[in-house]
Amino acid sequence: MINIPKYFALLDELNFEHAAPGKGQDTAALTKLQENLIILAKYVQLNVSQQLQELSEDLNVQAEPVPIDLENCINCYIIRLLHVLHTLSRNINFHSDAKEDLISVAHLRLCMRATQELGYYALRAQLHEDFYKSPVFKDVPNNGQLSCDPSLIWLSVQLFTRLLSIRQLHIANAMELVQRDLLAVVISLRVRQPTSAQRAQLDTALAYLWHNESKADYFRHVLLLKATPQLCPGLAKELHQQLLSKLGAAHGFASLLAALQTPNATRNAEIVANIVAQRGYSPRLQQRLIGQILDFCRLQVAQEHNVLAGVLSLRHLCELNAANRECLERVLGQHWQPLTAPADLLNGLIVWDLAQLCDCLRLWQQLFCLSSVACLPSVLLVPYMPLLLQLYKQLPQALPERKALAALISRCLDNRELKQELPALLQRLFSWDISNPSPWQALHPRLVVKHAADTDLFTVQVAQEQDEHNYCRALPALLMAGSDQALTTKVFLALLGLMVQQLTAPEPTSIELLSTETELAQFLQLKYQLKLELLVALEQLVWHEPLKAQLAATQNKPFMELVLLLLDIKVQPAQLTEQIQLLILLLLQELLERSEQLQLADGTRHLQQTLEQLAKHTANPLLKNALQPLLELLGGERQPSRAPILTSFQRARELIEDQQPHLQVYGIQLMLEALRRRDPAFISQSHRIIALALSTLKHRESYTFLNCVRLFVALVHIMEAQVLEMLSDEYLSETADLDYRLVVGEAILKAAEEVGPLCYRYKAVLFNCFLHGARSDLDEFRSSAYANLAQLCRLLARQVHSFFQELLHLIDAELSSGRYLPAKRGALLVLAELLAGMESLLDYQDMLLPIYRLLRAIEANESCDPQMRQHAANGLKILNEKCRDLLKTESPANQLQREIQVLAIKDPSASGKRHILELN
């Protein structure tokens, strides 16, 4: 056992001139080195050769054939310091927390200073001569004065690998320069063509530095050494290989980014991207980096400055070659694989919870929308447009991640080329062609976003297969909710161009005989689906005020060209073409009224001739009413922009658009009076009035929206089909506010009551609207839908037989599993109205007994809700009256027939005596 205090006393006597960084070499340093040698010889009795032999045996380093010059003071000093530190590390358990193994802070500081002193002489002063061209090693003289024997360098590498494992020595980054010098020495030795055994020792030292020390420091040291000017090819190659091998290792990119942290995040991202994305890297390394960087971005999605470097590196890698782009597309596709191709389709299984969905959306927003430069190419978003639109439509409006979806969709649309790419994308999207020519990613047909019961959470889970494909209808609402009006204008013009293209496309000369319902459905979808979806989208966008301003200011020329093409179209069916022409004419009138420059344009003069021809040949009264003010405006007879007195329609419109409720109601009253008088100026603007009414219906003031309902009641006499269908679409819009949808339901009922029994022509639209509402997860909305269904059943009386079975299923589901009491009341009210509408009880005889038992049980249950008992009693009363009326009919014999049959007579097979039950 050695005397440990003696060694600490020895270290305390020594003068460590180079233990602190920044010390230069002078003549006094060699003098102090000689003094240190004397002290070392005094305390340690072994001579230098004995110490060297002991070190070689313990560190497993073979002695060189050429003996070491022991007269050289540098060699002697390195050997003696190596021996002292090796002795201390071998006899002190630095890794133990036991009280007897602890050493004082002063002694630990002595060990740190001795290690730094040895690092200067044994490592920093023994580097390859090219490294001294760097300012990092300016404190070492490059004249060979401090060079030692090469075998001592190998001894030092082995000992420092052991010393650096003592974690106490790293306090306050005391070993950072030692680690840098050790790395530089190892690189220098690798250039000298070592033997296989020596190369294995060097690899062990490098592996230790990478796995046990800071990876960020490792990259920082490699880059510092690599930045040395005029390095020889051997050193440059070794450093480059170190950079590549560690960059491809686990957490390599994150460590490189941590090593290059600067205050300027953009500059830092550019440096990292230039290092990561180089053509000289192997394809395998590049693709490994793509996966590694995506994982890093997923973990650092909240740290924008870190994600910036990752996204810019991914973009540079993607631009290097096609293989990298295919790899990136494949990895991105794996993010959405649980939604597009789930592994299990067990009904009710939760595929993703809300947190997982939101994490993926936030990551993609950072990848594609972080900035205009540091983002992935938006063309990668094109195959995911159906999926993004489906999620946008199904997610709740209050969810913040819905804005991320809107940003992704807008980014993809905005970066498409106007002439070819954008129209092709929209055509494929609106026709929902997700299979050809290259497959697009969409939500699996059996996956839906559902609201978890009794919580505010949403999950993606397996349900029944969904056949709805009109998710593209969410696109106009998305555009109108955003602030990018230039994009809205581009999409509107592209949709209008697609509509012109569809209307002018040649029809097939012959149609093969359709033999099955599937072929019929495919034929109808192929022929009319795209036109219908385009018409719905154009109807939504045409009333968007910022779009009108944008068209009048910047995009009037392409719009006028499309208008001329559209007005010249004469195809069948004419109703579809006239509907589109009417919408465009109303929009055109507003644009001309806004812009005098547009009125004087050459294209507008040519448009006047086309409008005159259309007015002569059309028989549609709405189209004629819309053409009249346009022709007056183009002919100079009417100049609303200069007139001191506004027209009656404009005055009423401005009053309704005012924010004060009493002015809005006054404007509504003016319109009501004009519509009752059948004023042509108001009749021609029916579509604009509907748009104004829908906008005003969202007003929170009951005084305003109740009068707005009266406006819909008046409009239904002019455009009953359009009013009911448009209100139904608004009622079913899941993106709208709940209060607004409830008011729209009230407007639908009032309009249906105004039409009266003749509304049976729209019973499919009305019933489907409220039946869909009765399946909603929102309790208040479902309760309102049941109340509306009850009034509709009362209004249509005996016209509900085709919906009877579906209504009974809904009522049964609500009464058996529903938890919201007002909804249960509404379901019972619908049942009572259904019984009142039964024309013949015999047609529903199989259902009467279960209905009777249900109503009887509810009516007799004293603990049940009083209103539910009252509805049940009313239903029983109606059923009782119906049964009495059935028994009092004039000819019951025609309904009840008695028949006697005698069996087994003259039957050749009947022989012998048979049992009486068998005979009967």
C-alpha cells in the first residue's frame, strides 16, 4: 500500500506552469520543469527506467525497439507525471461514495492541475505539425523543442483514456481542453500508419470519447481541427471520416446542432445544413440522416430554432437526388399510416387519441410552414390533400390544431402553378379521384373522429364504413375563414375555369346499357358529381366580400375572359348552366358597380354584346331580371357609383350590413315589403338576398335573427327549392357555431310551414337534414333536431311512411341509450306525431304492440319525467282513437276474413290411422 498523502504533498510542491490555459512558452518554463523533476525524483525513489517499465506493463503498451532517451528532460518529466497520476488513479477509488474513499477538494484540484500539465506536454505538444497552423494551438512552439519519444505518446493515450473516466476531474469543464488534445493526438497517430494493434487502441480511445464524453464537444473539437488551414490530405481525410461516422450515429445530428449553437438561428441552420447535406456522403448515410432528422424534429417541435436547422437540412438533402426524395416521402407516409392503413379494424378500437393527432399536425406544420425558405417542398403535401381536408372537416372548430391543417392546405394550394398544377389538383380533389394515376392518401373508410363521452377529448377510432366523399366542400369554408385573399381568388378562378371546361367537354355519343345499380351510381357520379361539387363551391365563394374586392382590383381580366366563355355555353341540362350563369352575373354586377375602370375596359364592351344576345334567347325569368341592371349599367343608363341617391336595394343592403340591430331590422323590413310587391330590382337579386340573410342570421341579437327568419319565409315564395336546400346545407355544416345551426333549423321550419303541405316535394331534403341532426353527438343540437322532426311530421301528416322505419330506430336508440333528457322528450314527441300520421294501423301491425308497451310503461312510471309521461299519454290517446276508428269502419268483413280448411282428404298418401294433431 502506497503512501497517498505523500503523493498529494508531492503534487502540492510542484509548480504547474501549463495547468491553466493561455500560458505561453518561455525560457522560465523549462527552468521550472527542471525544478519539478528534482522534486519528483526526491519524493519517488524509483528511477525513470523503472517507472517506464511499470507503466508499460500496467497500460499494456509494447516498448519500442529503439530505447527512449532518458536524458531528455521532456521525456523524463512526462514519464514521472504519468507514473504519479497512474499510481493515484490505481490506489484511490474515485468512483466510490464511501466516506473513507472521499478526498478533499484541495487534493482533487491538485489531480486536475497535474492532469492538465501532463496533457500539455504529452498531448498538445506532440501533435502533427499541420495542427500548429491553427490559432487554437498558438501556445505551443512549433520548433520541436517540446517533442518527446513516440512511445510515450502511446502511453499517454492509454492513461488519459483511464483518467478521463474519473468524473470528478470534469468539474467546471476542467478536462475540455484535455479531451480536445487527446482527439488531436489520436488523429495525428492514425496518419502515421500504426500497426493493427495500435489502430485498435486508437479506435478504443475514439469510442471512449464519443460514448462517454459530451457528443456536442466531440463535434465541436472535430470541426475546430477540420478548420485548420492547409491541412495535409491525410489529416483532412481522417477528420472528415470522423465527422461522417459520428454524424450517422445515434443522436449525431442533435449533437452537431448543439455543438454549433449561435445567437443567429438562421445562420446556424445554414451552417448545419451545409455540413449535413453534401454530395460526397454515401446514399445510405444520407437516407439515415433523413430519418434521424425527422425524429429530432418530432422531439424538438416546440423549439423553433432547433426545428429550423432540421427542416433546412431535410430540404437540402431532398434536393440532392431523387433517392433522398423517395426516402423522405416514404418516411413522411409512415407518420399517417395508422390513419390511412390501420393494422386492426376492430369496431370501436381507438387508433389515435387527440394528443397523438395534434403532435403529428404540429410537426407537419413546422416541416412545411415554418418559413418560406426553411420548409419542405409543398409538392410533398399534394398526395395528402384528401386526408388533410377530411381531418379539417371532422375536427372541432375550437381546436387550435385546425389552424395547422388550414395552413398546410393553403401552403399546398398557394404553391401550385396556376395554368396546369392548380386546376389539375382541384379537379382530382373535387372528383375525389384518389387512386389514379398515383395514389393519394385519405382517411380509411372505417375511421372517424369521434367525441369521447363525458369529456372534451376527441379520438380517431374504428366505426362503420363511411360512404361520404364530399369533403372538398370544406375547402371554400377554409379559404373564406383565412386571411389570404389572393389564394382565395386563385382558387375561385381555377374552379370557374374547371366549370367552363366541364360544361364544354364533349358528351359521349353512345351510352351502354346500365344493368346494375352499381353501374348506375358510377355513371351518375362520373357525369354529374364533379359539376355538382364545383357548383356548390362556387356558390359559397361568390358571396365572399374580400373575393369581390380582389377580383375588382387585380384579377378582373382573367375573370372577364371566363365570364365570356361561360355565357356562350349552350349545353344540356340547361338548368345547371343557367344556375352558374346567374351566380356569375350577380358577381359581375357587383364588380362593375365597384370599379369604373372595369366598366370602361375593352373586354366589358365586348361583354355587353354577349349579354344582349343572352337576354334575347333566355326564357329564365331570374336570368332576365339579373341581366336587366347589368345592361343598364353597361349602357350608361345607370351609374350607381356616381349617383347621389342610392337605389332602394343598395340602401336596404347597406342597412342590413350595418352592425346596429335596429338598422339591420329596418333594412330587413324594406326587403320584406319589396319582396311582397314582387319588385323586379329585388327579385333579380334573390341570390344576394339569401347570402345577406345567411350572414345576418349569425347575429347574436335575437331581435335581428328572428326578423331574418321572416326574410327567409318571404324568399321561399320566390326560390323555395334554393332556400330550403341552402338552409339545409347550413344546418348540416359541422364547422358552424351551434347557436347559428339552431337558428337555421328554426328558419327551415318556418319556411316549410309557409310552403305548407306542398313542401312534401322537399320531404327528402328536410327529413334527411333533421335525421342527420338527430344522430349528432351534441346534446342540444340533437334535442332541437327531434323537436324539428316532430313539427315536420305534424306538417307532412301522412307523407312520412318512407321514413317510418328509420325514425323508429332513432327513437328506440335515444330512449334506450340516450342520457340527455330534452332529447328523450323530443324523441317521444316524434313518436306521438308518427302515430298521429298513421293512415292505416294494419300496415304497421307488427310494430304496434312494442310501441304500445313502451308508451304504457313510460306513462305508468311515476318516477319518470312528467313531460315524457305526458307525451306517452298523448301517444296512447292517439293509438286508442286510431283503434276505435278501425273497428268502426263500414265493412269490417272486407278486412277480417274467416276461412275453414279441411286437410288430409283425398290424399293418396293418407293411409291408415293417423294422429289428430297430424291431421290438423
